[in-house]
Amino acid sequence: MTPTSKGFADRLTASTTGHSRISGIGGYRPRRVVPNSEIVDRIDSSDEWIRERSGIIERRWAGEGESVIDMSVFAATPALEMAGISGADVDAVIVATVSWPYQTPAAAPLVAERLGSKGAAFDISAACAGYCHGINLASDMVRTGSAAHVLVVGVERLSDFTSKDDRGTAFIFADGAGAAVVSASDTPGIGPTVWGSDGAQWEVISQTDSWIDVHEKDLGWPHIGMAGQTVFRWAVWGMAPVAQKALDAAGITADQLDAFIPHQANVRIVDAMAKQLKLPADLPIARDIAYTGNTSAASIPLAMERMVRHGEIPSGGLALQIGFGAGLSYAAQVVVIP
Ligand code: UT7
């Protein structure tokens, strides 16, 4: 080994020994509350059916002054405050979203700019699993020394990409933003991530037409379509084993958890996963979907923010979180609650 490569090896070894944790969490829910009664006529449905089949009572749709950027900033502000840092301290901003309406550039640089950060800024597209992908990236960035504080935002304005006439999605998708700050830590705060994809099922949740087809065939504004039953079965039978692997990777068992915060896709999926994981009956489980709908990348941080704000889960306790959706893609990890 040359002296140069020894120095390189020493430096890398020294910089990969750190820990990471979530130091702040924040959320933003758009002002406009949309009850089931506003949706049912156009899709020949009923309040009872939607509640029973999805658990949703109402959701939020964004309006003026509530763009993807606005909502990201509104969610990030309390997260930074809780972390005790300002935007200028943020070394990187990762925005997980599928509803930022520009092909390029990404939303993240604008979010960084609004918050006063000159750090790295980029978006990731992993749909409902995007936030947990972001937490994994942020954790590795902090642990390897390329950042001291990373802001991870999950944000969606899915109402822009949902057909109000589509029976399979009109009642499910909604808008909002959640944000977490991932910071360097003396103790471990983010467990190993279990993640993966199944591209063979690429089409089961997807934009109806490519931008090129929309343009060349004059197809009109596209929306997100979903083969609901197929996704439901995959989520119920495929995701509990992934969540179990995340527990195993963190070296804990279900009875050591203080919270279960899965992606808010459907309350029946949440309940089925809890049953398969044999979670203790008194464990706090996120059911934010009832009043928030399915906000894709935003759903996990929004649900955690509500539970923290209401004092339902203890700071310093352990939460199992799992995101899953279009791709198909998924990611799960155990985190220490901020
Ligand atoms: O976030 C990304 C991941 N997404 C998910 O994980 C979502 C997964 N999928 C789901 O949550 C569920 O599939 C839905 C909530 C979307 C739909 O529930 P479902 O129980 O799978 O409904 P279904 O499509 O099997 O339809 C059951 C029945 C059918 O009637 P028949 O054939 O039994 O008479 C449908 O025609 O319900 C009918 N139906 C509706 N009725 C009233 C389907 N959609 C509606 C509707 N309102 N909107």
C-alpha cells in the first residue's frame, strides 16, 4: 500500500464510524378539507363504501399558495426548528415526490433556496416508498461524513394527477408534506434499511400515458392509474415480511417497538400488516389515513409528526416505518423517534 492510499484508507475508516438520527420532524396539511361526500357523486360511490374499504373519512387538497415547494417549506420549517438548526446549516435537501410538475430541474434546489441552504439538492422518484429511500440515503450521507444535516421531504400534490372520475383512485390520493432532519449523532438512531423493487409489476401503479404520447397523440392531461386489487394483495402479503426483515436487521423484536408507522395506503393494509407482524395490541399504530388520505411520499412523516405532536409516541423510542408503492418499490427501517 502506498503512503497515499494508506492516508486515503485511514481517512475513509475514520469518516465511516459515525451515527445518524432523526433530529426533527414536521408536517403540513393543506387548508382545504375534502370529505367523502364531495367525491362520491362523480364515481358512483358512497361515504360508507369509502370508509369501509379504505378507512378514509376526509382528505386535504392543496390550493393557491400550496405548491409542492410551498408545502415542502411549510413542513421543513418546524422540522428544522425541532432539530435546533437553521436552513443555512442544511448540507443537503432530498425531496421525495412524484407530483412536482417539472421534468427538470428538481424541486429540491428551490426548497433549499427558500430555506436559506446552499447545500446539495436533488429529488428522488420512488413514489410511496420515497421517504424511506430518502431516510436511508440521508443516514448514509451523514454516517460517511458527506453531510452533518440532511433535510428529507416527502411531498405530494396528487390531486393534480388524479382523475376525479376514476373510481379506483379519486377517493384515495391526497396532498400534503412531511419533513425530517437527519443529523450526525453520538448513538445509533436509524437502523439498516431493507429495500427493493419488482419491475415486473411496473404498470400496476403508473401515469396513464408517457409525456411523449400525451404530446404526440394529443391525449390530454394524464393521471395516475392503479390496479387496486393487485397492489392490495402485494402490499398485504409482500410487505409484512419486509417489515419483519427490518426488525431483524435492527436486532429487535416487535414487542420492543414503541410505534408502527407504515405508509398510509389503506387502513385495511395497515391492519393486515399489524396482524401478520403479531404487533402487541397496545402498540401505537399510525392510522393518519382517516383524515389525510393517501399522500404517497408524505404519508409516513405526516403520520409520525401527528403522533409526536399528540404525545402518542415517546421521544427516544423505536418506530418501525415502511413505504411501498409504484415501481413497485419498497423500503423499511427502524428509527429512533425524535
Ligand atoms: O399508495 C400506493 C399503494 N396503494 C395501495 O396500496 C392501494 C391498494 N389498493 C386498495 O387499497 C384497494 O384495492 C382499493 C381501496 C383501491 C379498492 O378496494 P377493493 O376492496 O380492492 O375494491 P375492488 O376493486 O375489489 O372492488 C370491490 C367492489 C366491486 O364491486 P363488485 O364487483 O364486488 O360488485 C367494485 O365495482 O367495489 C366496487 N367498487 C366501488 N364501489 C364504490 C370499486 N370502486 C368503488 C368505489 N365506490 N370507488
